[in-house]
Amino acid sequence: GYYRELFENILEDPSGEDISGLLLLHPSCIFHLVESCSSTIHLIIQDLASLQSQGHSALLQDIKVLVVAHNIPTRLCPDWYAATAPAAVPQPRGSPPAESTAEVVAECLALLPQMAACIQSSEDDSEDMDESLHTLAPELLIPAETVAYLCHAEECSSPEDFLRMYLSPTQVVLDSETVWPVPSHLFA
């Protein structure tokens, strides 16, 4: 409901590009991949920031922006997909527990292309998507514990923090600014 209304409002803008991605619903948290142009993604993050500013009454809590990438040659998901994860998602086999937030994010990003390929192949194989992603490839689902960890990680930006960084100009100090003017006279 929330996403459908949000996407319909965004797509009313004539410059808006189609939105694709994956919405992974866990019993206690949500993970979503959104693919669109940068202005559309910016509008989505703005909406999430206003949603989170509602406090404890907000629909979504502890929202984090993990990665925003530009100029990606192809989309992972040609359409918008939603998958419901079971209460307990198994941890991927053979992978040691990550030690840092960056490693956890990298593990999630590594699973996304595989998840998208699985969805694409199952959609191509059958005309009805009765099978859920967790029945097709449960090892590709991002566990709820991982999503919860990322939602509470200080290294990940909230929508407000992301927008603050996105909208503020970069303060670059050039090497010439640190060298000139020379602090003392060259000739005494």
C-alpha cells in the first residue's frame, strides 16, 4: 500500500523514470532494493525521511540507506517484486560471520544479483509467480538478523543524514590552499 502510493505519486512527475527493484518482507523488518534514476531515488529517500520524522508512530522505523549508485548499465530487476521471507531465514552456508558493517553490506550486495537472477529465471519458467523466493532459493534471502543489524548500525546513514550529505556542497581543500601564501618571506 505505502510503496504503491509512493511510486504512483513519483511517476506522476513527467521526468520520473520507471521504478524497479525488490521488496523483501521479513516479519520484523524490510529490505528493499530500488532501481531508478537519481532524481527518483532522491524523492524516495526524501519521503522516507519525512516518514521517519514522524517518530514512533511512523510506518517504518530505523530506516537506513546502505548504497546509492549512479550510472549502472543494466538493472537487476526489470519490474518491481515483493517477496515474503519466512520467520527464520538460514544464514548462507560457508560464509563466516562478517566482522564489520562494510562486510555485512558487501555480503548483502553480493546476494542481490543472485536473487534477481533467481526471480528472473523463475518468472521466465512459469507464468504465475505462485512460488515465493524463499521456496525457490532460501539461501539467497538476506536474514532478518542481518537487516536488523544494518538498521541499527551507526555507519549506515539515516535518510535525513543521507539527504544532508547529498544536498550539502563538498568542501574540498586544494593542495595550493595549504601551501600558499607562504607563511614567511622567501628573502630576508
